[in-house]
Amino acid sequence: MNVTVNFKVNGRDRTAQVEPKTTLLYVIREDLGLIGAKEGCGKGECGACTVIINGDAVPSCLVLAAGVEGKEIITIEGIGENGRLHPLQEAFVKYHASQCGFCSPGMILTAKAFLDRKPDPTEEEVRDVMMSNLCRCTGYEKIIEAVMAVANGEDA
Ligand code: FES
Ligand code: FES
């Protein structure tokens, strides 16, 4: 039996009819067409599916869509403003923090949720947080540089 869920995505009210076992990742990608969130492992280990729910970076492959009633979700498609990339997106470009790019939406959203709470982190704190998202390409140095550049207020 389907359940009706009302929630917000990137500031816009959305309604979805979902089966009890449908994941938020599925709804975001297949029903809403927001394909920035990726399915990597499908079991909460890689972070490729990360979205921000009520301020927390969360693996959307582990979230049941039926449970997001009334919640505010931000995906990578929602963080730029006025046609401009978000500073973290600009920094990822500038510091070559993406190679294949599969991990980048999740990385950027993890970094955003973290910096929104802690705008002046140490590099060690950034390293700890970013380890929750797996990248097979960059070796992480460029990713850490990009996040630290934003934390330090450098222009991307
Ligand atoms: S696909 Fe969700 S954590 Fe890997
Ligand atoms: S850039 Fe390829 S997995 Fe991170």
C-alpha cells in the first residue's frame, strides 16, 4: 500500500506516493529527476547518495521516503544561488577536487552541512568529516584543500 509524503526539496514543496520500503534516494532520482545524488554501495558506506535533511548530511540510500514527512531536504541541485555555483562547488573546480565526479555531490553536501555548523574548522576536523565519503580518484588531498579554502574564506 502506498503512503503519501509531503516534504520540501531545495525549498520547493513536493508530494510523493511511495511504498513503505522505497528509499529517499530512489524518490529523489527517479520521481523528482534530481540525479546529482548517486547510488554507490546502497548500504550507507560510501556517501555518494548524501543529501542534507534538516541540516544533517545523511546517506539517502538508508532513509525511507515514508519517513521524511515535513522535512527539508537539500540536494546538490539546490545549493547554488542566482545561477552561480556554491563556493564549495567553485572550490572543487578550482582545486581539481573532482576527477570522475561520482563522489563530488555527496562530498560537497557533507562539507556544506559541516561548515554550516562549524565555519572555522581545523584541517584535522575537515579530514575526519570527509572520510565518511569515499573517493576512489583524488586521494583526498585536493578535496581537503578545497574545503579548507572555503573555510578560510578564500575566493574560489
Ligand atoms: S549509496 Fe548510500 S552510502 Fe553508498
Ligand atoms: S572523483 Fe571519482 S570517486 Fe571521487
